[in-house]
Amino acid sequence: MPIVKPPISPDVASLIGACAEKVENRSLLLGKFAIHKSWPAANGQGRRMDDGPRWSFIRVAENGEEILRREAEFQERRSRGQNASPENRQEARENAQAINQLLSCKCRTLSPPVEEMRKAHVDHLIDLVKKSSMGHRIVFGRLESRLAINLSDSLIQNAGICLDRFFGVPYIPGSAVKGVCRHIALGELRSGGMSLADFQDIFGTADTDFSERGELASFRNGHDGDAVIGDKKGCVDFLAAYPRSEAKLVVDLTNVHYPAYYKSGNIGDLSEEKPLPNPFPVVEAGAEFAFCVAINSMGGRLESDSRRNSLLDATAGLLRRAISESGLGAKTGAGYGWFADETDAIAKRREEEVAKRAEDLKRAAEEVARNERIRQDMEECGFLLKQLEDKETLDAADRAAAAAIEKKLGDLPQDRVVPLRDRLNVQKKRLPAESLADKLAALHPNELVSKYIAGFATLRTEDEQMAVVEFLKTEDGRKIWNAVHTDKKLVKRCNGGADIHAFLKKKGLPKIPQ
């Protein structure tokens, strides 16, 4: 029985596991099934588990399995400690069991098909931004260091991270992108590198910004004529930044070397170093993010396209500086959250990947359509064969049906029609012997003229000659016989059918009507 059992109903537990170990979405797992310090045990009694929150996010990280295994081994050693009290040994034993339950987590990485789907989803978002009627700019950045984003906003204290609800991958909220760009812009504004009007049209302002303690207090009395002192909505939307490449979620550590000193403030406590590692989730370096900005509905107040483009260019410039000079997320002063601006290289590679994906989808669709046509043709052949198989006896008229089936089978992949061809061969053996008249009807007109009309005198038997005469009396035969008498080339080639006329006269037979 599980040591740690989330309070979920039995039917839900049957789907996701007693400890939610079958959940494959990291966002859902951390948002709904994180283990808190105080957690109900399987026996219904309270069970305090101080490290539960820490284990919750470790189990969804790519390097989490290794960390949890080491933690489980440590707890098992504690449970066998000679100097530990029975209560501590029992606690360590239960901790080890709880960790082993969490090791079966299934959501540390996305499967290749889901990862490809997620990437296509991001590219689709970028394409939608490009269709913005009033303009857009897209900046691509490659993460040069680890990224800690949204640490404080989580059910787990100081161990939060922004995860997409659909795919459970890390992303950067648009508010964070806008905040760091606004910080850069404030510096530009104060140094005279940006006008207040541009600042307001990009970011917007509120009355409190111009209050005595507001960030724009110095602009209350002196500003350019187009600015408004007070509320004004910005014209640029900052969208959430999503990773185009794989964004690995890993566990990082900060070590508190003097926890006693930080609590007491006594200098004497500095002499006792007792490092206290604090893990937190981060995005591994190397991930490539797409930062998108677009003119929103307030852009209608801008007087021209050139003005909108000017604002977008200024915003893109701020964005480039923000990701490469200021960094994003927490702990930027310690080197986290720094990006390299690789817009041109990544954009070019993205276009190639999108084109390849479109070509792959086109080929896949063509293959699906081809397989569907093959399936339909095989189904039709099977239906026609069933009609032949249901007949007690086959006659000459069924020969055409068998020939049609054989022709259709010849156009299909041979490895897939072996059973149908075997059935056809059985039916062909049931057909009556083919007469010369049947052969003549199946011949190409050129072959028929050369061998049986121009070469009539060379036929070996009178039966063959009579079969040719009878065929020429049919509707198809009369067309050929008429051509033999009217087409100059055929008249010369067949001598006007003189051999056949002579045969009819010799036998006392009537002429063949034209």
C-alpha cells in the first residue's frame, strides 16, 4: 500500500495511479498532485513529509530519477542506522518507500511524436503572429545559461516554474518579457534615448506611474507634446515565449552554507558551516525560444504604418537588449536567464524545417490517399471475384470480367494482392476454352488487320477463316471491314479484302455488309 496517497477518488486512482505516477503532463502533475509537507497517509492518519514538495518537482525533471534514487538510498541507510532512534528509522524507511513510489513517474520527457507535435504547435503560433494585420516582430534567442522562471509562483515554495498546460514544457510569460523590456526602456527614457510618447505607445502608463514615488514622476512637468500624463494603453502586445527546440527541465541547487547565522545573525555561528542544499527547477541551457510582439487593437490610434513599424522596430531592439543584456527570470545576477540573439540563424532554420514538415505532411497525405485507392481497388476486385465464385458455371461472357480483374490487379502492389490473384487463378481454370472469335474480339485492331485480314490467305484452316468472317459481321468487325474498303492505307495493305471476297465467292456465302 502506498505510503503517500493523494486524496483522489478510487476511479481516478485507477486511471492515473495511486500516486499519480501515470500522469504524463508535468503541469498537471505539479499543479494538482504535488506532495505537501502535511499529507494524508494510506491509513488515514496525518503524515508529515517535509521533503515532499522537493520530491514533487524533482520527479518531473530529466535528471530527477538519478537524484531520487540517491535520495532513496540515503534514506534506506538512515533506516538502518545504529545510532538512530526507532522513530527516525521508521521515518527514513517510509521516506524511502515514498521516493520509490515517485520513481515510476512517466512525464520526465515527451515522446518523439508528442515533441514533434509541440514544435509544430509553436510554429503554428508564430505563423498566426505573422498574419497580424497591423504588424509584428519575432526575435529568436538561444539560452546561454540555465533559466529559472516563476520560482515564487507555485504550490511548492520557491520551487515554481512556468509549464505549458497542454504539453507541460517550460515557457516564459508575456508579462515577464514585457517587464524586462520596460526596465530597459525606462533607462533609455531617463537618458534621453526614447521619448515618453514612444514609451507610452509601447508599454502604456497608469496614473500611479506619475505619482510622487512613481517611476515616471520626473516627467510630470516636462515631456514632449504627444505624451499623456496619466492612464494610456499601450499598442504592443508581448506574447509568451515558447521553446522551438527541446527545453529540458532539470534540477539545480543553491547551497546555504551558514543557515544558523542567517537565522540568528550571531557572528559566532559563522564558525559552524553546515551546508543546506536547496534544489529548484530550471530550464537547461541550449533551448531556443521565440519571442513575439504584435500591434494590438489600440494600434488603430497610430497615424500611419510607418509609425507602427517604428514602434515595432524599437520594441524588437529593446527585446534583443533585454534577453542578451538583462536576462530573464530569477537569479540573473548569478548568471541565470541569459540569451544569445540568434534571430537570423534560427529563423532561417525554422523556415527550412517548416518547409520540410509541410513536404512530409504532403507526402504522408499522398501515401494515405494512395493506400485508400489501393484498398478500394482491392475491395472492388474482391467483390467481382465473389460474383464469379458464386456462379455454378462460367461462360465465355465471364472471360471479360476475369480479364478486367486481372488488369486491375496488375496495377496494384503485387505483394498485397497475392490472395486475390490466387482466387482469380482458380476462377480462370473454370472458364470455358477460348474460341478464335473470342481471341479476335480481344485483339488490337492493328494486329487483327495484319494477321487475320491482310494475312487471310495464310490462315491454316477453313475454320479459322470462317471465324474471321463471322467476326467481321459483328458490330466491331463491320467497323474494321468498312475501314479496309475506305482507308487508303488499309485498302493498299489488305488489297481491299480481296482474299476474303474470294473465299466468300468460293463458298457461296453472301458478302459481308459494310
